[in-house]
Amino acid sequence: MSQSPGFELPSTVRSHQTARAAPVAAVIVLLLAWLWSYAPTLQSLIHVWRTDDNYSVGQLVPLAALYLLWIERSRLRGLTIVPCWWGGLVIVLGEGIRQLGLQAVSLSVEGYGMVVGLVGVVLLVGGAEFFRRVRWICLFLLLMVPWPDRVENLISTPLQVLALRGAVAALELCGLTVSHEGSMLILNDATSVAMAGASSGLYMLMAFIVVAAALAYVVHRPAWQKATLVVSSIPVAIFCNLVCIVVTALLCLSFGSKFAEGHLRDLAAWAMMPLAVLILVGELGVMAHLVIEESDGSTEARV
């Protein structure tokens, strides 16, 4: 039936629609204010993502976080939105951390402050229950921020030494004569392979931690299995980096150093991602057989 031009919704329906629209409008306003406030920090992060291969995976983290929110949409819709005014203090805390980063000229600290400020926005608008449901997604966003220089230097050097030593041992098992000077591998006293950037493996470490964290969030497993999956991404990254170095060295023997160190090394590096995913998925399969379900619903470790 057609409705007359003067038809009006009942007051209860109008008030319900207004109550639903108000939080949405508040979220939009606060997010726009957050984006405007942290625009310089975001621009600096984008520059790092585009120019530093070690942190190029950071540009995928916000997109992955949006996907994780999307798969949680049905649960989030059922929550009662009760703003938590403590969120305002968290926003102030985030701005304080950002100012410390500006004073120290540290993009990492600025980025952490930005994420803390976003947590404050979520608390202020969505409330404690809403934040509890998305807290791991907020924590996941920290992976888009590059590590502080001291932390990066502390990690990258041992990774480089470990990868080069492992690669030398593996290549010698293949029957090759291998020596290294710094990050340069010398094969059969004739072929030189420069591994300056690849040997640190930091870019693989960052990428695999992001993949493992996202995978741990979407799988329905006990907390200890999720934590094990994320932590295990570190040795998986070290192993895959070692494999990448060995494959690159063998390609250099077959196709020449100049060609292999460019196109084929990049191809070998990208091939490590599906290998890492297979290892992580296999790890989930193994952990699934470490416990058995009893009739009363409890779990017991397999012997």
C-alpha cells in the first residue's frame, strides 16, 4: 500500500534510529580527528613501507586488520555500545607517547602512540566490552610500525650471522667449496654472491610474524596453540631465509651472479612465503593431535 506524504514513523522507531545513528556519527568524527592529528605520522610510515623492504609488509597490516574486523561483524553487532570515558585518558596517553617520539625523532615511538590513540578512540566510543572483543586486532596494528633502531640492530646482526653460517654448512653438504667475507659468499673460489640485504632476514621475519598473527586470530584453537604459532614464526623465518640464501647461491652458479642476485633472488624470496604458510599450517595440524577430547568435554594431552 502506498503511504500518504504526511506519513510519519512512530516516535519509538525514530528514537531507536537516532540512538543507532549517534554512535556511528561519533565514530566517524573521532576517526577523522584521529586521522587528521596523526596524518604526519601516517605519511612517514607510508614512506618507510615503500622505501624499506624490511617493513614493506607493514602496508598490509591495516588491510588485514579491516578484514579481521569484517569477520567479527556479526559478534560486534550484537554488543551494546556503552561509551567508556577512560578512553579519553588513553587518547591523551597516546598523544603523550607521540610527543616523546617527536622529541626523540623516533618514528617507532610515534607509531606506537598512534596505535594507543586509536585504542582510546575505540574505548571512548565503543566501550569496554567492544574493546575486549577487538583488543587483539588493536595489538595486531603494532606490527605495522617499524622497530626502533636499537631493537633492529640487536636482532638483525645475529640473524645475519646465523643465516650465513647455516647457508655455508648447507652448501658444503652439497659438495661446494664455500667461504664468506662479511655478507659475501664465495662459491668454489670463483663465484661471488652478495647477500648484504637478504642475509639479515628481517623482512622475512616481519612478514612471517604478520602472517602467523593473522592466522592465529582466525583459527579456532586454544590460546597456547595460538601463542605457539606466533612464536614459532621466528624459527620458521630463520629457516626460510636460510633456504632462500642456499637457493640463491645455487642459482648464481647456474645463471651467473648478476642475473641471479636480481630477478631470481627476488623470486626465491617470494617463494618462501607459501613455504612458510605450509609449515605453519602443518604445525597447526600437529598441535591438533597433541590433545584429545574426552566425553565430558575436557581435554587431555596425548602421551
